[in-house]
Amino acid sequence: MSDLLPYYKETLTKELVKKGVKNFKLSTNCNDSFEEVNFIIYSPVKKNGVKLNRDFSQFKNLKAVLSLYAGIEDFIGNKTLKCPLIKMIDKNGLTNSMIEWCLAHTLRLHLGLDRHILGQDGIWRHKIKPPIARDRSVGILGLGELGRPVSLFLKKIGFKIFGWSRTKKRIEGIRCLHGTSGLKEVLKKSEILILLLPLTEYTKFILNNYSLSLLPRRSQIINAGRGELIEDTALIENLRSGHILNATLDVFQQEPLPKEHPYWILPNVTVTPHIAADTPIESSSKVLAKNIKDLIEGKLPNGVVDLNRGY
Ligand code: NAP
């Protein structure tokens, strides 16, 4: 159930063989052989711009669905899925990619690099001194597989980090908060706010007019989670008023982001086309092969999704 399988076929075959998996066939076409399918490798496929809603019920011997991506909101509410869903946890590929993207944009916003990159206009702006990381507070919503390492790397550079998750956490050097009061505290402190939450019924539109109003004036937002975490009209209003200085957005309610969307035009918005974290074929094939091997041996791999919880 992924149109990416042709790209994966060679590398994934090699990795499965290396793991000792025998007698397998990788196929994108199982219309005549539903009963033979044990594992589905999934990435969303769109038809006429709409993601296909999958029916898993016809696969009577399905042992697991393995998502090529970390975001799994497509599966929520799909009653035909009765077997474990495994999301992609790829520390050597996807995670590193997200760390690099978040670090790059946090430093860019922190240092105000756009001023120099976009302002090659002959003016010698030497009086604007670069700030230093220890004087800057960064909030991170979501301290999971991606948010946690991002927060640790930013802490290493010296930023003051405030993290927020659903459950209580202890991460050395990071002020970890949870619950509604915790969210308020993180927002009030965040000069730069990074969104790395999954999209669930609780996180949808978590950044709205009220929550944006809690952020310090001239704070900056980085969204690498999902577009629906933000109420666009509220963010646009706050960007226009200057309460929010900049938004760097990788994910959108509609993707590709329509040409006429105000995000493309606002001078204080940077749009990137959902590329914060790529799933590289090499590293993710290794993960898929290990997960399939584990499942064949009756072990549950890392990344089993709790569909009731929503992530
Ligand atoms: P994860 O491991 O499931 O972590 C999710 C984090 O969010 C956890 O810390 C969780 O809290 C927290 N959380 C969930 N619901 C919450 C709530 N209601 N209140 C407070 N905290 C809540 O997910 P991940 O692998 O880090 O990925 C995060 C998201 O990044 C994905 O779901 C996907 O949408 C997005 N993503 C984007 C890209 C991209 O290219 N832009 C690539 C990959 C992933 P607990 O720790 O307490 O459970």
C-alpha cells in the first residue's frame, strides 16, 4: 500500500535477506492474493488529491502494517485495522534529518540570519549584534522520538529549553512540563516555539488565538509536526499584527500548499514543502527488515502505535 515500493524493492530485499527472512515476495499488486499478505508497508497514496482510505479487512493473514512515516493520523478511526500498526522510528535517517532541520531553523531565527541573507543591500548593519543561545528560551511541544533529541541538541548549544508532553517526563537540563498549566508555562516562556506533536483530537488547533496570545511578543514559531496543529487564520492575524515575528512552516492543512495561500506572500513566513525529515530508503529499509524479522519471531518492535491514544 505504498507507491514507493518500487524504489524500496532492491534495498529492502537485500536487508530482509541479510536478516534471514526467507520465502518472501514484495508486491504492490495483491488483488488476487489477499490471503497471502502478511505485512503491509504503508505510505499515503492520493487519488485526485484525496488520500485513499484503506480497507485492511480483506487481508485475513495480516500480521502488521508498517508505516514508512512517523505521522500516522491517517489510521485513526480506521476500524478495518485489527493488527499492530508500527510507525517509522529511524534514528539514523528520519530522526537525524528532523534534528538537522529544527536546529538549522532555530539558529536561523535566533541569530536573525534572514536579515543578512535577504538584506544584501550595501548597508553595513554592524550595530545589530548576534544574541547568544543561553539568553534565548525555546519551547518544544512534543518530547517523543523526534522532539526529545531535538530538545537535547538545542540544550547542548546552550538554549534554555522548555518541553511539553502528555505524560510527565524528566530529561536532564530541560524543564519538562505537561498538562494544561504546563502548556501555558511553556508558551509564556517560548521566544522560539517548535511544534513536534502528532495530530490527534487533543492537539488539533493547539495553536489558536488564545494560545498564541500567551507567547511573548515577537516570538517565532517552527512547525514540523502537522498543519492542523495551527489555526491558520489566528496565526496569520498574529503575523500581521507583529505579535508573532516569524513562522517557519513545513506542514500544512492542505499539501501541497495552494499557490494563493497567504503563507506564500507574508514576508514573515517561510514555507518549506514538508521536507523537515525525510525517510531515507537505506536506513528505513534496515528498520523495516528488523521490524519484520521481530514480528515473524513473535516480538513487537519499537514504534507500536496506540490507536486509542491516537499516536
Ligand atoms: P511520538 O514519538 O509519538 O511523540 C509524540 C510526542 O507528543 C510525545 O512526547 C507525546 O507525549 C506528545 N503528545 C501527544 N499528544 C499530546 C497531548 N495531547 N498533549 C501533550 N503532549 C502530547 O511522535 P514523533 O515520532 O516524535 O513524531 C511527532 C510528529 O512529527 C509526528 O506525529 C508527525 O506528525 C511529525 N513528523 C513530521 C515530519 C516532517 O517531515 N515534517 C516527519 C516526521 C514526523 P508523551 O511522551 O507523554 O506520550
